[in-house]
Amino acid sequence: MSEYYPDRWKIVKITGSDPHYRVFGYWYGGFTGGDSWKMNSGIVSVAEDEDAYTFKGHSGSEYRCHKDYYGTSAYGESVLQQYTEANEGAFEVLHEMPDIMNMTW
């Protein structure tokens, strides 16, 4: 099992024949490296503690996402925009943090 701790994150909704939600994780690269991102395989469950949500994906990976860091950078937004355009309405970015614990995964 892989564990990820993104600096920023967003939830995206995939529609079509297999509708589901995914975590888009974003990491700042700092002075010596470039920014990076990763999207999970699809959320199957979520746990909550005081500071963060932990999303478990279809592949078994876990994304621990701090509650205060929902969002991304301009670069992250450009990646999400490219996905939106390439998938012609089957890819939706939830720009405002949804009510995570009341969603159906």
C-alpha cells in the first residue's frame, strides 16, 4: 500500500459508464524541483480525524489530505483544465470542498 501526503488537493468527479470520484493530489517542488501531481484510482472510502481526511483508493493507496489545504496552484489548475477539456464533460472538478463525510463513494 502506498501512502501520499499532498500539499494541496481537490476532488474530481468522473462521469460516464463508471461514475466515481478521485483525489487530485498536488505537491510543491520547492527551489530545486518542479511541482508534481498525482490522481488516485478512485475513492472507495474515507476516514476523518481532527486535521485531515484519509481517502482509500481502488488500488489500496491512501491519500491523507489536510482539511485546510483544499485547492491547488495555477499549474495544478491548468492540469485539471486539460483533463476537463480532453474528457468532454465526463470530468468535473469540485472547486469548492464538498461535504466529504456525507458523500457516497
